[in-house]
Amino acid sequence: MDRLISTYILAQTDSQEQADAAIQDIVKDVGTNPTKLLLLVQGLGEYLTSDEAFVRSKATALLSTTLATLDQSKVNASAVTVLVEFYCDRLTDQACVPELLKGLLALSKFDKFTGVDCIKSVKAILALVNVQTYQQTARHYVFLFFESVIKRYSQNLKSMSSDFVFGFIQCLDGEKDPRNLMLAFTLIKSIIQEFDIAQHVEDLFEVTFCYFPITFRPPPDDPYGITSEHLKVGLRDCLSATPYFAKFALPLLLEKLSSSSGSAKKDSMETIAACAPVYGSSALTPYAEELWSGLQNEIFHATGDELEQVALNTLQVITTELSMGVSLGGSNDPVERFLRPIISDCMTQLQKPEMKLAKPSGKILKACAMASDPACTAITLATIPTLLSQYTSSDQSTRKKALLDVLLDFLEASKVLYGSAGKPTEHDTDFVTPLLTFKDRFFELFTNALLSSNEYNALRLAGVKGLHGMILLREFLSETEISYAIQYFVRIVLEDPDVELQETALNSLASLALIMPGVVRSMALPSFFEMLPTSQNDMDVDTVVQRKSPEYILNAVTKIGSEPTLFADIVPQILEKLDLVANDFSSTHATYPIALLTTLLVLLRSKASQGHSDLPQYLDNLVPRLIGLCIYPTVSADDGDSVMKNAEILDVVAGITRVVMIHVDARTQQEFVKAIFRFFVSEDLSTLAITKETAQRVPFVPIRHDSRISQQNTCVLFSTVIDGCRQQTVLPVDNLQQFTGSLVEVAIKTANVTQRTALSKAVATILNKYNKGGAMEGFISQTLIPELHNIIQQEQAPFETREAALIMYTWITKAMVLNTSAVGYDMTGELMSIFSVPRLGRIAADGFNLVIGEQRDVLTKESFAVLRLLYKQRFFNHCVPVLVKGFENSADGVRHNFLIALSHVLRNIPKQVLLTELPPLLPMLVHSLSFPDPELKSSTIETFQIITKDAPGLMAEHLSTLTPLLISLTNAKDPANTMKVRSAALKCLGAQPKSLPFTALRPYKAQVLKELEKCLDDRKRLVRREAVECRSQWFTLNGSIASA
């Protein structure tokens, strides 16, 4: 022990590591044997009493650090008491005070630290330590110590009477460090709550309020994370902690409000708002006139929306608090006296409602009316009759609209104060809005405004908003009145030519659908669906011109229809329309049926995003019906041109199926999957709802390469069902490997691209989801890969067959890469070996986009695919070195395939990985811009755009090569420079001045501007637009942009 102590004490300032090591050994030694704490104190004896202040301080630091890191359970009560006495007695040694305070802080957290120890320590600190003469660290220890003892021993500290409060005030007086102030503000609030401050209210207030307003601005490299707002909130909590501060704070806050800058005014108002509920009505009443005077200026002459809103909030809080004086004192004086000049001033401005100050006057009345029932009643009765009279006597549309805006403010205030229709209320239901007295007049005014033929549509918009606002008031309008209002909204949506009015009415219906779906269902939906066509004849030009288009009507339905009861009503009506058009429409007239189905898809996605619980029921009563509609025309005798065979319709039905599937549990999925496999695999349609019109005339054999094309196309639906399966859902086949092999076989043999893609997705999904414990990997390695590889390499085989095998191979590779299987990486290597195969090489290279890119409709996390953590990074780390090596060693005719694959990988990996691994790849990327392939060029340019923005230093190193290349890619005469390439090159060039230093770009400025002149005449408008933006960026480039 003595050796360790000596090592620590004698360690020089530049030997900190040696000193730290000694401390760690001492703590470890004392921790294993508590009796050694006494040995430590004894060993430090000569150093603690040394004549050299530095030695005493260092010895004290060693003891305090040991106590701070020691397991306190090892130290008994008598030892703690002795140490407390020792530390308190030594507080007269100024050189050691910071370390002594650290030790007392450590001791205050010991379980054996008693109330007596607490009082002794506090008295010693208050008597012997002049806190503000020490550095920040020591002052911080004092505040931390106070925080510790107040939490644990507030009852003991109360025995000190007011001495503790007074002593704390002295400790705080003059503090400036934000770290200490954050702690001090917390302590002030605790002291106010825990101690009797009556004798020191003014002193405590002065030592607190002296920091108002907070002007602190953290330095740019602030390591402590303390902001000005943190300090403001802390100070505000202190000032609003006790009503004792009221008589001191209010005059000063009003003074700041009337004379300070915008920031200080905002702080003053927010502080008044925070203090008002605590200070109470009696404290606010003497200052009511001054408060209104100060606040009205910030509203009538607001310098910004934020200040205006803070002033309005403050006004509302004050009104609320003054209203409390009514119930407490039984007199209306406080709030009435406060409101009288407010009402007078606002009504004066509202005599000319179209003028500038009328709108803020309405906001003021709204804020005050929201405050309390007495305030709302007083303001309503004093203002509404006059406003209604003004409206009636006015002929000017602009004046009428301005007055309606004020009435809208009253409706909003009433909704906030008395509650909203269809929602649980926290308000006292015994109170009713005083607007009920004027309900009939309001309804008349807003209805007349809505129905007016006035060209000033703002008036009609106010009418829509007014009726909407009245409906939202709790127990305000009758059911009949609500029905009338909704009918007006529906009429506007369906008949009015004004787009803004239509949107406002539709938005009103959408919000009402959530709180009163029954009324919207009965009043709106029938009108909407009556407007929809039921046959091809309804789609003729004359009919469509006379009424809104089906797309417009269905868009309205999507806006209002996600609520469960409404959606339940919409589904059968859309299915009914589909039944009517399924046989009447040909596949070339699919727009309307697609719109019907898309409506369902959009609504289902909306419901899913809102977490609706009714989605599973549609796996029984919607999805099978839609799948049946798609199957029926494929088994008819003549294989006619039914619209339900349309590829886009199949895609939308697949989307609907997917949304519902992924929101169903495995048990429910299991039954549905059995039915689907009965249709598609067992070729049994007996359970479909067959009618005379839909009777099966030919077998349904979709998973065959020689069946009807229309049947093959329905594999899209089959694949979607498999993709939506949870991993716990068992596919109803006897042998999963054999079944999967049969899908592979059909996919390779078929000439139908839609069927091939769908079956490839199904195979990939099965191998990804049902490969638990590597169950399918032997089948993949020993059966699928050899068979596919053999077909791909057969030069005498038809190209289409080889291509189909390669596509299937790529999908299987993706399935394995997603779950980071070693098989997937082996298959990736095989894909690279195909780069040199004529015609197939490019397909294999593009396959990398499929392997690592994210698909929206298959193998996603949402559809329960197995996606291992960091699979993209692992794929990148595996592939990129091989791609680079292949590029370097391959023949010229093959090298571009390695670049294409690389560009796909780079485009699909996380940005942080890309930027970290990019430097050695840049020469290859620059080289790829010289290849004629447009897709390669545009993909590579996109990568350079990312580099320009996020790694400008790296980009700057290659400007001499890259900038001329980018300029050359803007040349429209080169057929390889497609519109996409030219636009991307201009975008990348335009990004350079935003990110790169002026000194790096200066040598190229003249050349770039000269070449950009040519791009301004490009034949494509999008290119010209990019050229203008790019030229603007380079034209304004100077030394002040970015930084040299």
C-alpha cells in the first residue's frame, strides 16, 4: 500500500498513466479488504499534512477518488462518520477544497451516511467554503452534493430552519457556468418545494431572476450539449415554482415585455404563461390592464407567426386563471374586468372586418373564449349579435367572408372548450356552448354562403368550413341538420366545378367519416356509387362529359372509405360493379375496372398503415371473389377477350391479395393457402362460386407451359399467395422439393414471360422461407444448380431456354443471399462466370441488380422473407474484390459486364458502406463512363452524385479526369448519350459547385460554362431544364461558395 501511495504522490504531471495505474491498484486492494481503507488513510498521513499545498491536494484527491470508486457496502458506519469529520475539518485548507468536496459528494451517497453526517457536512460547507471563489469543477461538486443530500435528507435539512436556504443563496450568487446553472435551477425548484422560504423569498428571487432573460449561446464545438432552450426552461421552472415570487416577477416581466428584443419578449410571454397558474388570480388582477397592453401589441403588430402564437397562448392562460377567481371569489370582477377592454378594442377593429387588424382581433377573441366557460359566455354574448348584424347588413363579399372567418374562430374555440363530436371528452358535460343560442343563424349564414352563386369562392369556402365546424361541435347540430350539411358537401364534390371547393368539401367528408361513419355511409356513398358506370355504354364521351369521371368518383371514395364500417360497405358495392363490367368490358377498355380495383388496394393499404384490425376478414369475403373473377374467363369455351384477363388487373388483384395476406395469422393463412393450391395445383375449381355465366368449359391448368396464356398469367396470383405466407404456414404438397422442382421445370419451358417471372418468384420465396436449418440447401446444390447450370451452358439449346434457366438461377441466388447462405455466395461466383458467355453475359450482369436490389412485391421483410442482418454489406464484401479482379483479368469484350454488375452492387448498398469502400474503386468507375452502354453510364453517374455530395474530398481528387468526361456525356450527338445519361451528367456537374471547394473547381469553370451553352438547345425539355440549373450553379461559383 505504501509503495502504491508513494508511486501516485511522486508521479509527475506528465506521468498521468503511472498515477492512474496506482489509483486502480489501490482501489482494487481496498475493495477486497475494507480494513485497508484505514491503512490508506494512515499511509497518506504525512502527505495530508505536508507543508506543500500541491502534495496535500494530491493526497486528498487520492483518498476522494478511492471513495468515489469504492464499493460502499464494504465501509461501516463508524468509518463513514470518521471520514466525514475528517473532510469537514479540513475544509479550511483552500488548496484541498475541490478534492474535499469530491470526497464529501462520494460519502453522501454511502448507505451509512447519516442525517447527522449530512447536517455536519452542509454546515461545514456553508461556513467554511466561499463557493464562488473556486473553479467550475469545485462549484459543481457543491451543487451535486446539495442535490444528493436534498434527495436523501430533506427532513434533516429542515431542522436547519432557514439557514440552509440562505446558505444556498450565497453559494449560488454570481454563478455563470451553464453546467452549474442547469443543476442550480433544479436545486432551486427542489428547495422551493421542500423548504420554508418565507424569510428569504426576495433574496431567492433575486438570485434566480438575475439570469432572465437567458442570453447564453453555446459554442459551435460545445461538448456538453447544453442549449439556450435548456437554460430557459430550467429558469422558467424556477420562476413558476411558487406564488411567493408573483409580486416581484410580474412587474419585471412586464417591463421586459415592453422594452426588450423579440427573443426576450418571447421568453417573457412564455414565462408569464408558465407562472400565471401558480401565481393565481389575485396576483394577476392588479396587472391585468398592463398584461393586455403588452400582449396586444405582440398580436396586432406581430413581427412573426411564432411571437403572435406565444402571445395568444399567454393571453389564453391569463384568462383561464382570472376565470378561476370567479368560482373562488364568487365575483365576476377579475375576468370581466380583464375582458372588457379586450372586447372593446377587438370590436372596434371588427367594425371594418376586411382591414388588416380584424383577423388578429378574431384570434384574440378566440384565444380568450377558449380559456373558460365564463370567458366564452361573456365574449359570445358581447360580440356575436353585433357580428351577425354586420353580416346581414353588408353587401360586400370580402366583408362577409372576413366576418365568417371570425365566426369560424368562435366555432374552433367552442370545440376546444366544450368538446368535439364523436370523441371522448375531458370537459365538464354540464357546460354547453353559448353558441347554441345562435345556432340557427349560424347554420343559415354558412349554408347561404356555401350555396351562393357568388364568384368570390372564398366566401363559399368559408361556408363549407363553417358547416364542418358546426358538425364537429359536441351535441350542437341535430341529426337532420348534419344530414343536410353532408348532402351539401356531397353535391359540391359531385357537381361543383371549382377544384378548391371540391377538395375542401371532400376533406370535410373524410374527417367526418372517422367520427360519424354511419351518416357518411348513408348520405355520401350511395350518391358516389350511383355516379359510377355499370356498362361499356356508360363510358361514352357524352355521358362522361355530363358527370364526373369514374376515376374522380373513386378517388373521392378512397378519401373517405378506410374507416372499417365504411369499407365494409364499399367492398360489396365495388364487387357488384366488377361483376357488371367483367363480361361487358374488353381487355382494351380496362381503365375503369382497374380504377375500381385500385380503389380497394389504396384503401387496404391505408387501413394497414392505420393498424385496422378488420383486414383478416377480407381474406374470406374479398380475395377469393377477386381471384375467381380472374379465373372465370380463362376457363370459358372461347377464351374471349374479357377485361379480367388484363395484366394490370391481375397485378392489382395480386397487390390486394398481398396486403390482406400479410396481415393474417398463420392458422388463417393455412386454410386460404389450401384453397388456392386446390385451384392452381390440384386444378380443382369446384369450390369457386360457379354460375351459368362463369361455368367451367375447359380445365384450369395454369402451372403448365402449354396451357392457355390467360391461365398462365394467373400464376401472378399464385406466386403472390406463396410470397405472403408466414414461415409457419405449411404449403399443402406431399414433397416440397419435388413441387419446387416442377415449378422450375415449367418456368424454363414456358414461352410466357409473365408465367416465368411469377414462378421464379414463387421458387425463390419457397427456398428462402422454407430453408430452416439448411433443409433445402442440399436440393439446391445437388439438383437445382447442376440442372440449371447444364441448361445455361448448352450452346445448342434455344437461347430462350438458356435465358429462362439463367433468370431462375438469379432468383434462387437472391433467395440464398438474403439469408446469407454460403450457397448464395457460390451461386454469385457462378453468375460471374457467365459474364463471358455471349448474349447471356449481359443478362447475368444485370442479374446483380435483382440479387441485391430490393423488390417491392416479393421477398420483403413485410412478407416474412428471411432477411439476415447486414446481408447487403456481406454481399458487397464478398463480391466486390472478385468483380474487381475479374475486370482486371478479363478480355475487353467482357469487362463491361463486370462494370455493370459492380454498378448494380454500388447502387444498392447502404451509403455509409459505399463511401467507406469506394476509394479503390473510383478508377474503375471513371473508366466505366467511357463504355457505350447507357444504363451503365447513368448508373455510374448516380454513384458519382452521391460521392460529390457526401465525400467531396474524394471527388476533388478525380476532377481532372471526371469533369471532361461528364461534359462529353452531355453531347446529344452521341447516340450512347441518351436523355437519361445527359440529364444525369448535368445533374452531377450541377452538384459540384454546391459541395466542392472553389479552388478545386476554378480551373474548369470557363470550359464547363462554354460547353453548357450547347446543352441549352438540347431537343429534350428535361435536359434543357437541368442545363439551366447546372449553368446557374457554375455561373455563380466564386470564392465565397464552399470554402477553399
